[in-house]
Amino acid sequence: MDELEIDAVAEVQLDDPVLVEGLPGVGHVGKLAVDHLLEELEGESTLVRRLYSREFPPQVTVEDGISELTCAEIHAVSVPEGRDLLVLTGDHQAQTNDGHYLLTTAFLDVAEEFGASEAFALGGVPTGELIDEYAVVGAVGNESLRDDLEEVGVEFREDEPAGGIVGISGLLLGLGERRGFDVACLMGETSGYLVDPKSARAVLEVLEELLAFDLDYETLDERADEMEDVIGKIQEMEQQQQQQQMPTDDDLRYIG
Amino acid sequence: MDELEIDAVAEVQLDDPVLVEGLPGVGHVGKLAVDHLLEELEGESTLVRRLYSREFPPQVTVEDGISELTCAEIHAVSVPEGRDLLVLTGDHQAQTNDGHYLLTTAFLDVAEEFGASEAFALGGVPTGELIDEYAVVGAVGNESLRDDLEEVGVEFREDEPAGGIVGISGLLLGLGERRGFDVACLMGETSGYLVDPKSARAVLEVLEELLAFDLDYETLDERADEMEDVIGKIQEMEQQQQQQQMPTDDDLRYIG
Amino acid sequence: MDELEIDAVAEVQLDDPVLVEGLPGVGHVGKLAVDHLLEELEGESTLVRRLYSREFPPQVTVEDGISELTCAEIHAVSVPEGRDLLVLTGDHQAQTNDGHYLLTTAFLDVAEEFGASEAFALGGVPTGELIDEYAVVGAVGNESLRDDLEEVGVEFREDEPAGGIVGISGLLLGLGERRGFDVACLMGETSGYLVDPKSARAVLEVLEELLAFDLDYETLDERADEMEDVIGKIQEMEQQQQQQQMPTDDDLRYIG
Amino acid sequence: MDELEIDAVAEVQLDDPVLVEGLPGVGHVGKLAVDHLLEELEGESTLVRRLYSREFPPQVTVEDGISELTCAEIHAVSVPEGRDLLVLTGDHQAQTNDGHYLLTTAFLDVAEEFGASEAFALGGVPTGELIDEYAVVGAVGNESLRDDLEEVGVEFREDEPAGGIVGISGLLLGLGERRGFDVACLMGETSGYLVDPKSARAVLEVLEELLAFDLDYETLDERADEMEDVIGKIQEMEQQQQQQQMPTDDDLRYIG
């Protein structure tokens, strides 16, 4: 196998589409958002490309005994009343620093091939504590994009995210900007300890306004309710521990 | 040395052979199975290829003072009453993610060169506890292969193996399927803590029925008895500890 | 993206310039020194090159919501009364051994392109204890450079730094010397536990004498005062602990 | 810099020379042996090649303020009464698996260029306990070399070294044999805990007989005496601890 192999699964004509990326990351926010988007707009979407790479982990997933080689998928979504979308999803980031550059370049190549010149990277920004009001924090490749995002409620903060943005989301900003894409990263606040469907909803609601599509959130809210139950149990456990000893954030860190 | 060097040790004419892989992995099930297969069918087998690679660890094994550079070996086995086999064995997986892709591609190249279009990857699936009845769990590259395997007792389970299949066995499925091979992985249940000759026998018995060869299991059963003794001693030790403190799985983890 | 991409941001004519490198390292001495140099000589400096590489971590920094892809920058500084400078700064070393060779080679290529044949790598040398008098320790690519440096107070010691010089500073010496550059490394003594603006000042004062430029140290001294406060608090904590238990260096190690 | 750069420092005509390798490893036995060999035969030796590589750590050593880029050196030694030697020394193994293959191939290339078709890799084999009688254990690329080595006291053992031979010594056997070199590895027994000049002497004495050169051991014996003092102190400390608690091998492991 070559370092990168792109399978053209289908060809679809899109009108000025926007690349929307949601790979695994903080709180799985980006992946949850993109998976929900594809689920809700299933009728309008077509799998157009599969990207296989030696930069992905050497493994297959198995469902009902059928194996699938690790890959990233790009779906074309023709939204009747809004902008066309190219939705990027997958189960893995690259496995090396170098690989992140290689894969992000490939994703931008495919986006360009379909006529895209705009990209949104979706993800989470960790706050370290449980959240009531889910703000969406933004980062953009260049100043000109900031006003539009602020209008729909995206917050721009002086030093956030403090450690920058790492991985494919970060490079979509960095490499996208270098190629002349209009790129933005939308990061839902999330504790960083748990899979966070509420944060994913907050990000999607911003995207809905920007790109004029329309989603139902029932299934995502159900997942959020399940997580609420988990959080409730953790808080109970915490309170019990608190009566015995000082609790720490580490108790939560590896859950979800 | 090049990234990959394939030594053609011998040429053998095979009729529609099946690639059978057994490299080190969970419970050494795959390697035990393949080594036993080669031992029992020694009269009918010929070493045909040695594969050296910079992706293997930089080392030699030494036996009676003679060194052997790390490599993988492919043996041709002409089974009189059954299917011809290409048996892949070796002491190491690749040392990098990238290397797994490179080596698996090379193995499939050799298999194709000998006319193979079918492959079985043998391995173990960890259960976390000692086992009485050794089931064999299957995974296939495409649906059409499932019925034949279920007929000989292979089990297909909704979400197993949970973490997918990693390494060369996983990629034989993933890359083999992409090249049009009929590929399956046969995984013997095993605790995951110990070298498991019984699990290897369970896997080989499935393969015997599928490919119509016939093995004697005396030496493998002897190894299984030796392991039983080891397990007996561990259980004794555990019981002694249990009277003093709570035992943990970690007591077993690194044995074997 | 290629393994290395060099953006020519501006062209400037320099007269026999000297490359001055200050990337992150022990006590951040080199980076503090170079950043202060660029701040103070802002009126005379021009950003001439940005170097992007797959050897840098795959990330963007974000300031006020605007992302910047990780890179190294080279600034041309035309010092009226002294030598022209090419100042190399950035937020990261390379991420692999191999990458250090690649990036250092690129930095020397750019320096040569601007006519440089001399280089100073700035850094810190860890002493393991808090420091009163900041000596500057030197290392040179060849003997002929030693006298000039000793004249301005640089100390050459039999076995220091004991572990050699690692990373891009080390390779600027090693690879620079191989290409015929006159290369020296100036290392300010520093505890190794804390960001050390005083050590950076000691290094800059040596460089001032050597290259005949003239800096104001007000802002650097302010940062030094801030660090003094931090050190004061640590020492207080230490004394309190000492009354309870033996203190260790580890208490300080990860601060700053 | 390229992945590999070989500097031809001098040209020397050798008659059927033998490559002798001694890079850092178990007990530093190989490196001690080769450094002593070069010291004692200094009058007859010439540095002929320096090998620089991106596979070496990115660093310089510094002695008296002068930096030296990490490299491996090959010295030609014209022994009047014995076989000519090509002596390979350096401060580092390769930093990656892949790099070991690359560097060993380069070393064999240089050896071939000087007409060598024979190689000895020198090293230590860890026994886990302090040693009185220093046996030298052998491994050879092919059977035909065993008799000559057994005649001068080298021991060949069924399963030793148990884990095979790792690194450049191992690959000199493995890759050397593949290229038609007569290759052997001579491993002095050593505890594995300490730098071991006595083990180095044992290995050199075997080599003296095989290749007919003649060394004085005064300086090596002095280093051995220094180590004896260290061992004496450790044993004292051990005995003191033993009166307090059970001693462990770990007390020794990281010394030297």
C-alpha cells in the first residue's frame, strides 16, 4: 500500500461546498457533531471518498464479524435550502506528527477537487470543570472571518485555547490558510473529562446559522441525557468520597 | 540493506494455495498454531521465501552459537488430500505502524506470486479469564465468507473483538480485502495472560475442517499440559494470597 | 505540504551578517535573549523568512482568535553602528532526531543565502542550583574562535557542558563547522528550574560587546524581577517544608 | 545534511584487513576493548573515515570548549606481525531501528572498500551477577567459523545470549553474513551493572590470539582496579543494607 490511497467511491456535483471536519478529539465534540450531522442529513448525503493511509493505525474495526480497514471518509451533502457540505469523519487522527501534515494536505486536496475554498474544523476546548452554559470559542485563519462568526455568537478570547490547537483541526487552520482557504475552528466548551453531546449541539447550532441547514436534535439529546446520568453517578460518588477524603479531578479524567 | 529484501529460497508449484499467517500476538495463539502445523506437515513443506526488512527489530537470534537475522518465512505445503498452503511465520511483528502496512503488503505480494487469492490470519482474542471451552471467533473481509465459517463452528459476535484487530493479522484482512483476496481471521479465545496451546488447537481444528488437512496434536497437547501445571501453580499462589489480601489480574498479566 | 517550505517574506541586503539563534531550551535563555533583542531593535529589523516544516509539531498557536501555523522566523537586523544580524526565533525545536538535522541544515542554507558565514547559538547551561553571578560558558566549532570570546569574558571549561549540546544549538555548531561557518555557542549559567531572564541578559551583554550593538534592558529586568518574586515564594515554601521534612530539587524542577 | 555522509579523512593501503567493531553496549565491554586497542596501537593506526548520520543523536560533544559533531570513526591499523585491522568506534548506537540497518550497511560498505571480508563485533553478555572468571561467549554467522574460535577458548552455548544480539553488533552478524563476510561476535561475560574493563581484557586476549597482535594491559588494568574500588564500596553498602532489609539487584543496576 502507498503512503496514501484515495478511493473515489462516487462523484457528485457540488456548488461552492464547505468542508466540515469532525475527527476524534477533546470530549469527542467534533466527531459527535459531524456524526449527528450525517445521521440527520442522511437522505441528502453521499459517501464520495475514502482515504486510506499508512499514517493511520494498522488495524481494522470489526462489526458483526465484518472487518473495515481504518480510513477517513468524506461525504457530500446537498442541502436544499443552504450551502453544500463536504463532511469529513473517521475514527482516528494520524499516528505521527508528520502524518498529521500528510493527511491534512490530502483532505484539503479533496476539498479543492470538489470546489471548496472554505473549511470549518469542529472540536472541543477543555475547561476542566463541568459546564452549564455551553459557549462556542472560535479561531480563524485570518481576521476577515471574525465578524461573521461573532454575529452568530462565537466567542473570541485573548489567550484561548491556551495551548493552541493540535492535530488535524489545527493544521486545517494552518495549512488551509496557507492555501488560501477561509478557515475557522469552532470549539465547544467541554469539561474535557467526558464525551459531551451537549457541547456538540452547541457547535452544530452555530454551524446551522452560518450554513443554513436545519437539524433535529432528538438523538443527540438522548445521548446527552445518558451522559447526564453518568455525571450524576460520578457526582454522587464524589460526594461520598468527599466525606472521606479530598476529591481530585483525576477521578473523572479517564471516563468517557 | 533495502527497506525490504525477499530471498527466493526455493520455487514450488502450488495449486490455488491458501495463505495462513501466524505471527506473535495475544496468547501466542497464531504462532503456536502455525509452528505446530509446520512441524506436523514437515514432510510436505518447503521453505520458499525469507523476507528481511528494516521494519523488523535490528537483531539476530542465536542458536548453538549460529546467528540468524530476524526475518519472516513463508513455507509452501503441498497437502495431498487437501488445499495447498502458504504458511507465514516469524518471531516479530513490524516495529512501527508504517512497517505493518509495508510488511503486510509484501506478504500479500508473495502470496499472489504463488497464485493465492485466499488468506487466513490466525490469532487469539483475549477474554480476561481462564477458559474451559475454547470458542473460535471469526472476522471476515466480506459477508460472503461468513456462512462457510459458521458451518464449521466459528462464532461471529456483534461487537467482538471490541478493539478491532491490530497488527499484521488486522491488515491482512484490511489490505487483503482491498486487493480482492477472500480473507478471514480466526481467533481462539484465550485468557490473554498465558501462552495458550489449547487455544491454538481449537483454531487448528477449525482450519483442518476448512482446508482438509489432518494433524496429530500430541506435541501441542504436551505443551498444553505443561501450561496447565503453570496455571495450577499460579492458582495455588493466588489462593494463598487471597487468604492474605485481594488478588488482582495483574498477578497473571506478565507470565508467559 | 512538503517536508520543508520556506516563505520569502521580504528581501533585505545585508553586509556580512551574523546568524543568531535562540530557540526554546534550558531556562528559555536563548529564546528570551533573542526575543528581547528583536524587541529592542524592532526599528531596524525586518522579518525576511518563515520556515514551515512537517518536523514541527502539528499545531497552530492562537492569539486573539487568529491562528498561526507553527514555524521558525528569521529576522534581518541592520545595526547602524555594528554588525548586521540574522536572528532566528521560534516556539519549537524539531520533534524528531532526524528533524533537528533537517531544520538546522535549512537554517544554515538561509544564512548562507544572506551572505552569513558566522553563527552564534544562544542557550543556557544548567547548574542545578540558584545563581548569583551569571557566568557565560562557551563552546566553539574550532579553536581559532576561542581567544576573541575569552576576551569578552566567556568561560571555557574542561568538561562543560558535560552532556554535550543537544538539539538545534548543538547542530548549528556541528553542521555549521562542517560547512565552514565560524560557529560558537554562548550558554548562560542557569539553575535549569526556572525561566531565567538574568541569564539571558548575561548572554546578550557578551553578544553586545562582540557584535557592537546596544540594548536597553528595562523590560528584561522587569521579567527578572517577576521571576525573583517567584523564587522568593519558592524559597519560603522550601523553608517551611524544611522544618517538616528534607526538601528536594524536584520541588523546583517543573516550575517555569 | 544527507541521511549519511562519509568523510574520507585519509587513504591507507591495507592487506586483507579485519573489521573490529566496539560501540557502546552491555558493560561498555566492546567500546572499552576497542578504545584500548587504539590507544595501545596508536603508532600504527590512522583515522581513515568519519561517518556522520541523521540517525545519530542530534548533538555535539564538547571538550575544552571545542565541539565535535556525533559520528563514528574507522581507524586503519597496520599490525607489523599480524593481520591488518579496521577498527570501528564511536559514542552512539543509531537512534531508531531503521537507523541500525542503515549504519551497519554503511560500516560494511567501508570495510569492503578497504578489502575486508571478515568482521568481529565486540561486546558483553550480561550474567546478572558479579564475575570471577571472565568467559568469552561467541556467536558466528556460519558454522565454519566455530572451530577456530573454540580453539582459542571462546565458548559456544546452546541458548546464549538468550535474547539474541541487538543493535549494530547483531546486524554486523546478520547483514555481514548476508553479504558473504565471515562474521563473529565475541561477548565478554559481565554483570551488566557496571562498566567492565576486565571483561574487555578477556575479549581482547581472545582477539590477540586470533589476529596476532600484542597489547599491554596496564591502563586497562588500572581502570579495572578503579572499578574494583567502586564494587567494594557497593558491596559494603549492600552488607549494611542487608542488616536492615533485603537487598535487590536494582541497587546496582544504574551505576556505571
